[in-house]
Amino acid sequence: MIVRIGGGREELADLVDLLLDCHARIRSFAALARIAGERADATHAEVVDACERVERYFGIALPLHVADEEESILPRLRGVSPEVDRALADMHAQHAAHQAGLHAMLSASAAVRQDPGDAAKRATLVAAAAPLEREFAEHLALEETVLFPAIRREWSADVQAEVVRELRARRA
């Protein structure tokens, strides 16, 4: 069976914990896309299910997470320090740079979902997902080592709670 992700999560209230939870899902779904292409022992039904979940996550949830960072976090953290400003600029540029890889991965995933037995299509999925997985690892590490500590250090509980409300409103 290909890994199942989600379900059984308790409601998180801390902003950084919510963001870390999103990052864990990004890592998991990026890996799932690659695994869906690699696993020769997976049944066609498992591959189709994995592709459907990857497409749903990266088509719906990831854009919400990017909006969280671009609309709620970036404007409030800007100006905290030169290091944070550099990390914010890198984060913003990386969000834009990820789009081509995401499009390629989602297109490859849709092709595999339509024909899960096609080895060439599955190889194309791996070829699209693997570099994106590496790019996400670098991107997420930057946020986790520079931006998230700045949020905890610089923002009051009220500001963090306001951002949590914004994140939840995007998903309502």
C-alpha cells in the first residue's frame, strides 16, 4: 500500500505549529508523488488513489498555504531584520519558481492517474516530482530556520492569533 496521509489530527492553535503541520504535508505529498511513480509493486488502484490525493493537495491546499505566507506572514515580518528580509525575498521568489515544477508534476500525475500501468508516464512523474521534492526541502528549511523563529520571537500572542484566524478563514 502507498502511504496514507491525514486524518486523526487534533486541532492545532499555535501559528508556528500550524505552519509546521502544513510543511509536513508538503513533504509527505511531494514524496507521495515520487513514490506513486517509483513503486512497481503498487496496484493500479493504489497509484490512482495516490495521484488523486497528490493532485488535490497541490491543486487546493498548497495554494492556500502559499497565500498564508504571502498575504499574512510576509507583510507582517517585513522589516524585522536584514536576515528575515532576505529570507522573505527568497521565499517569495521560490514560490514563483515552484510553479513550473508544480505544473509539470500535476500534469504527470494526471497522466499516470489516467493510465497507471504506463511505465513511461510513471517515469515522467518521478522525473517531475523528485526535483520538486528537493526544492521544497530547501524552501521549507529556510522558513523553518529563519522565519518561524522570527514569528515566535517577534510577534505577540494577539498577532499570532490574528494570523491563525486569517489562515482558517481562507479554508472556510
